[in-house]
Amino acid sequence: LSLNLRIQAQPYTTQPPDAVVTGVVRVTEQVKLPAEEAGVLSHLAVKEGSQVRAGQQIGKIDDREIQLQMKAASYALGAAAKRANDKVDIEYADAGAAVAKEDYLELQETNTLADKAITDSDLRRAKLEWRKMELGGEKARKELEIANYEAHMKKAELELAQLAITRRNIIAPFDGVVEELARKQDEWVNPGDPILRLFRMDTMQVAGAVEQKLYDPHELQGCKVTVEVQMARGRKEIVEGQITKVSSIVDLSGMFGVRAEVANKQEHGSWMLRDGLPATMTIHLGTGGTAAAGVSQKP
């Protein structure tokens, strides 16, 4: 006998309550800005705690030598471009070939009117002069083509010099705060050496964990959150955000991680939310892109 058992999942009849999670505020992004070229750190415009804007130049490695190389490459490109656009030799050769051709044809016609008026030797020399001018035109065209290649090469050399200068500029990749300086101005740096550590502060994360037995991942993904952050002297700040990550790992205690992103703001010139602040996050179920009441299944 065979016994077939079918277990049919039944939807929850009620939506579970909003999840209240104890969490902590974290920076969304931090980076150790490295030196890309070797040299002396000739300029460093920030100190620890400085606020910077995306695209701001915050330091520079000595580039005086490469600046001179770029200037030389610029002059070389200008000269190469002039040669690449100079068609005088072609025009002269073409004009000479046209004259030499007419001279040769006139000599042939003279011989037709008066037999042996022009010697064969003179005719050969005239024909050779015509061919010489034609070859001169071909040579001038090839030289112009080579000059164009040289101009492209000089342009590439200029672009390489410009890139080398760019790589010596230390640029902030995002709005943030300088958390730590690893090098000082006038120190020598090598490629890859960290110069400073930068925290992104305009958007922060709130990380916490929920019980697996109470919530399924799809119920939480993309949901809106309200975050209460503990500030100094018992003051609390309320910020809004959205769940951006639900962990695929359930730990031994039956908990899995969730993470939300919230917008930060400045207060008296300083960022209000900082890494490590305690927070309480309320996840509003049914507000996510894939979350909906009655979707979860149970046997």
C-alpha cells in the first residue's frame, strides 16, 4: 500500500504586527582614500573632523615635473597638428606633375609634326620628370598620413600627462567627514598608501535583527521604517527610512539581520546621526514593494 500525504499551505488570516527592532546606527559607506602615484604629499587641505563635498580636492601629490611634461606634450601636439594639416608639398607636387606632363606631351607633338626634332633621350628625360613629380605627390600624401598618426600619438601623450596629473589629485568621492588622517603634508607616499579615512554621512544605516519565527523575509523587504535615535541627555530624534537588506542567514538564536537606510541631516553644522548611536526601529509591514498581507504560508 502507498500512502500519499498532501500538506497544503494556508495563508495567515491576519497580518503580523509591525516589527520593533533594537538596532544601531552605522555609516553606509567608508573609504580609505589611497595615493595613486608615488611622490611627496605637497598639499593636504583637511584635518580630522573636516566636512568635505563630493568632487572636492582635498589633497595633492607633487606634480611639478608632470606639469612640465604636459606643457611639452601640448607644444608637440600643436606642431604635429600643423604638419598633419600642411598640404603644401602635395599641392606643389601635383602642380609640378601637371606641368611636366604638358611638357612631355608638347615634345611628343613636336616630334609628330617634325620627325626626330626631339631626340629620344630628351623624351625619356621629360617623361622621367613627369613621373618624378607624380611620385613626389604620392610621397607627400604618405608623409601627410604619417603626420596624422604622429598627431594622434602626441595627443595620446598629452592625455597621459593629463591623467597623471589627475591621479595626483586627491578628490572626495562623496559628501562626508574625515574620520582619520593616515599621512601628513610633505610626507612621501607610494601607490596604495592610505592617506585618509572618509565616512559618508548624508545617508546612514540602521542595523538590527528580528525573530525568524515571527516574520518571513518577504514581509520585511522594502518596508518603510520609523527610527527613534537616542541622542544626548535623553533627547530622541525620529527619522524615516526604508528596509534595504534582509539577511539570508538565520543565526543559532533564531534571529536574522535587517538593515534600513535613513537620510541624515545637519544640526548646528554637525551631522545629527553618527556611527554607533543606539536606535529603535519600527518596521511598518505591508508598505514594501513585495510585502502584502496574507502572503505568508504556514502548514
